[in-house]
Amino acid sequence: MSTKQQFMRRALDLARLAEGCTAPNPMVGAVVVDERDGRILGEGYHHRAGEPHAEILAIRAASGKDLTHSTLYVTLEPCSHYGKTPPCADLIIEQGIPRVIIAMQDPFPKVSGRGIEKLRRAGIEVEIGLMQKEAESLNRAFLTAVCKQRPYITLKWAETADGYIDRLRYQPDEPALQISSPWRQRMVHKLRSQHDAILVGGNTLRMDNPKLNNRLWWGPSPQAIVLSRSARIPIDCFLREQSRLATSSHKPLIAICSAQADQQDLLSLEKDRVDLILYGDSNLPLADILRQLCERGIHSLLVEGGRQVLDLFIKERLFDRIEREKGREYLGQEGIKAPNLP
């Protein structure tokens, strides 16, 4: 690994510290290096939307130091427009940093090469593409949202050695089949912390009364979403109770329901502060629903089941990644078959 790659690797590692916290913004890291002796003068990363960008924090950390012989390493093209924060490109120019190395261009329409152009017009040497694949992988959710106008979608399930995700159950008090090991359960909660939202079907909600939060790993909990055509969401289920208590730090449940569902059920959900997304067609317009979620700032979505919901995403090929856990135990009886892989 070259010296330049080492500094960009540091910027990428910094960016990842905010995993799960920056949406709808990308994860970005930046490092200011003195080219005369290779010392790091300052570094920073974007913590969350609305807060200072990585370049700003890195330059602040280098305050009072001579930047006339420095290089700024940054994982994403500096912005050139006013949003919730001022343009990073302007500050780079003001500080007299002569060289900027960028891992990848920002595809966001308000940036999309404009930051690079502004820097070059100011006489700054700009290099693009150092560790670009690593930077694209880091921000795959952001790139999917910008380029496809939908969240980055992960399908997740665990199945027995003979290919079942659960035994046949007919009442909510019947326990679900336990397939995942304690270690794997922790990894699932890590996965939850890395996604903006988590989605299950109405039957899973009624049978399992899941919490859908992150309890076993560091980081935030995802936004809970239930896909329930009938809008039959038990009034005493955990997610509905949490929706009643929603605060700025805990978002209400999102329920995707048919507009033809019982109107009393829909009104009851609204009374409990459930955020409704209604569709009028007899067939669920999944692509349109995903676009709406993306517009709400949900750039990554973890789909945890059940079988019908997983099959729906697979049938419409609306997924980017599959997390499939294969257990060692056999169910040995009739049960709910795991989804068929495409």
C-alpha cells in the first residue's frame, strides 16, 4: 500500500465511524497531511446530517498550522453548494490548501463535479479515483438512493439445514423456531444498526410481536416499517405502543397499507401516531413505495420477512444483497419453506 493509499485508508476508516448515523447524507472522512514530512495535521468525519462535513472538521483540527504545503485526502467530492452547511470547496480555497485527493466524485445532482471544477478554477491540484471502489462500497446505500431513487435493500433470513424458516404456527402464543446462535443474533443486530429502516410483513408482526430494534450491538436502531395490506396491527403490539410514545429520538412506526383497508383501522392507527403510506391499486406498487421511502431519507432497508414479503422483493428483483444463514439443525417436519434464491 502506497503512502497516499494509507492516508486515504485512514479517511475511509474515519468515515465508517458514523455508519448508520448520517442518512440521508453519505459517510465521509477527511485527512489533512503536511507533504513535507508526512504528518497528519488534522482529520475529521461527518457525524450526522446537518452537522459539519468531514472537510470542515479536518481543517478545524489543523487550525493554526501552515497548510500551504498540505494535501487534503477526502473520500467524497467536496460540496460546492449551500445546504444545511456552507460549501466545503469554499473553505478549502480560503485556507490555501494546494492539493486535494478525492476517492470518488459525488453523483448528487447539486454537486456532481461542481466541487472539483471550483477547486481547479482556484488553481488547486485535484486528483480523483484513489481507492474509488472502496469509497463506493462504503457509500453503496447513498449511491443507490441517488442513482436508483430507492433504498439499498438487504434481504435477511435464517433457515434450517432442511430449508425451513419456521415451523407451522397458528396462534401468536406459539413460539417461533429458533435457528440463529447467540453470536449470529448479535451479528443481526449489528446489521440492523447499519440500516436506516427495517421492514416486516403484517403476519410476522401479528405472530411474533417483534421489537425490530438494535439491542445487542453499538449504534442506532432502524426505523420500523410494517407492510400490512389489511392494516390489522394489534393495538397492544410493541411497535404500536412505541409509536404512541414517539419522540424526536424515536420515530413512529411506518405502516404501508391498502387504502381499501377498514377505515376504522386506519383512523385508529393515525390516532396512535402511526405514519401511514397508503396505496390504491389491488397489487402493491412496491417500486413506488420504495421511492417514497427514499424521499423520506431512508437510504438503506433491511427486510427480515416473513416468507411472502421476501418472495415479493425477490420476484420483483428489488434487492441488492442477501444475508442467508444456514443452520445445522433439521426441522424434520412440515414448516414454512425458505425463499427460493434467484
